Amino acid sequence: MAIDGVTVNPGDLVVGDDDGLFVIPPHRADALAEAAETKQAQEQEKRSALAAEFPDWFC
């Protein structure tokens, strides 16, 4: 199956967030999960810093 030109195979993981969707082949899932968790932690740190500096933005 293909979605907007991207092939999706049985067993692939389809992941989505505010930025869109992407397809992960099972053999790459572990490596990509580690990178995604690191990025998620960095984004949370940025949100926390912004919330501390600009609390009105996060009502």
C-alpha cells in the first residue's frame, strides 16, 4: 500500500505527531526510538524553560 507516494508494508510502524506521519520499518524501530526519546526529552526541557520564563503562555 502507498500513501502519498510512501510505501507502507505489513509490520511497518506508522507514527504521527503534530508535524505529520512517518513510516518505520520494524528493523529500524529500536534505533529510531532511542533518537525520538532523546528529542522528546529535549523538547520537554525547552517547554519547561519557556513555562518558567513566560507562565502566561501556558495557562
